[in-house]
Amino acid sequence: MDFDDRAELDASQVDDVGSSGMSRGGGLAIGGGAVGIVVLVLALVFGVDPSKLLSDDSPPAQTGRSGDLSAQCKTGADADQSEKCRVVGVVNSLQKYWKGQVDGYQQAKTTLFNGAIRTGCGAADSSVGPFYCSADRRVYLDLGFFDELHSQFGAEGGPFAQAYVIAHEYGHHVQNLLGDIAKGTGQGASSGSVRLELQADCYAGVWAKNAVSTGFYAKPFDDTDIRQALDAAAAVGDDRIQEKARGRVSPENFTHGTSAQRMKWFKKGYSTGDPRRCDTFSGAV
């Protein structure tokens, strides 16, 4: 995963709020790619509704000073050297790609936070993992999540695993713009929730196939990059999380799809490079 050193980054698409919070109303928060793992474990083991963990009744987020990334994240060379600048580069590439695919595309900012955050969907903390909030059309990400993905769930990690997670969340933004978010309801192996998440995986693969055309990367992604993405997708399959959490698999509680399904749909998006081939709502998944 090598950024074009000459690419100009737009750091305004990413807010680094540190431990500061945001306040607004209520909405739908959707975890994804490597989705709010702790939330999923709570939901699977204890029957907790994940939406309850994003609530205006949650403790208020800490306050702090927002960091400006524009001074440090200017070019693709910066994205190769800094994790936060890499997030900027990935977000820039994603938004440029989807702007060319979705009529009237509206940008979604990514907010980097540490510890706790108050969002348009309510208050959340780092345990929720990366998520997209439909109410304020933002992706929220605590970078410490990637260490947990590796240490707690055995994912290989790496720069492209991070890119996959972000791309998955922007897949939810695309679904929101297209009016498909409402389809993601229920639990179970063939539920709308599973189909919504698998489509976001497919959209992530589509972007990966086309990312070099956005001008932010020096060359197409290689086998190592794609392996990192597939490994991250497998690590957060419902079956693997359930097996790790309680020693058995309960398909009736699936909300995101199995490891095999998540890899399958990412690969489909990557092999075709065509978002129209990501219809997970028709037929079998």
C-alpha cells in the first residue's frame, strides 16, 4: 500500500478531536468492517442491543482540543509516514471514487477520537469500535481499535486492514445516500442486517479495485494488501466472534455474516470492481 508521494491530501475531510466530544440528536449507528467488536460480543453473549450502547443516556464524553491535521498531512508522502495522515489519504481516495459513482454524492467526514465521543447518534466510547452514524453522516474511529483487532482477535493487521475498515464504513455512507440503510434490520443468517454488512464489504472491495484510479496511490494494491483485508474481514465474522466469546455458533443471532461470507463479498467487489455487482439483498448470501 504505497501512496503517490505527489498526491495532495485534503485534511479537512478528517477531524482529529482527541478526547473532545460532539453533541447532537439521535440516529442510527452502524458498526462495520471490523465493526464494534466489543459491542458484538456483548450482544451475542449477553443479549445486549448494540444500539443501546450508543445512547444519549451514556456518560458525556471528555472535552479536549481539536487537532488540525492540515499542517502535517499535505501529501501522499505524509500518508506513508503517519497513521493519521494515512487515514486522510484513504478517506480522500474513497470520497473521490464514490463521488464518481453516486449522483449527488455528499462527503462524509471521519472523526478520530480517543476514549469517548458524543455523536449525532448519541454518546459512545472506544469499545464500540469504528462506526458510521447516519444522523450526522460521519465515520467515527478510535485508532486504538486496530491494536485490539490484532491482539484480541488475532487479525494480521497492517495498513490495508485499516483501509478495509474505513472503506467498509464508507460503504455504509453510500448505502445511506442510496436509501438502503433501512433494509438492514433483524438478526439471523439471512437477515437484512447481515445483507447490509456484506454489501458494505463488497463496496470496500470495489473501491480497492479502483483506488489507484483516484490518483492517491502509486500502484494497485498487491497480494499482501488484499490478504490483510481478507484477514481482517475473517476476524470479525459472526461465527468466529461467537465461537471465541462462548464456544458455539448461533446463526439465529448473526448480524454481520460469517467469516467466509465477509471474505466472499469483499473478493466479489474486488474482482469485479463494479458496485452494481454488490446486490446482497437478492438471493442467497
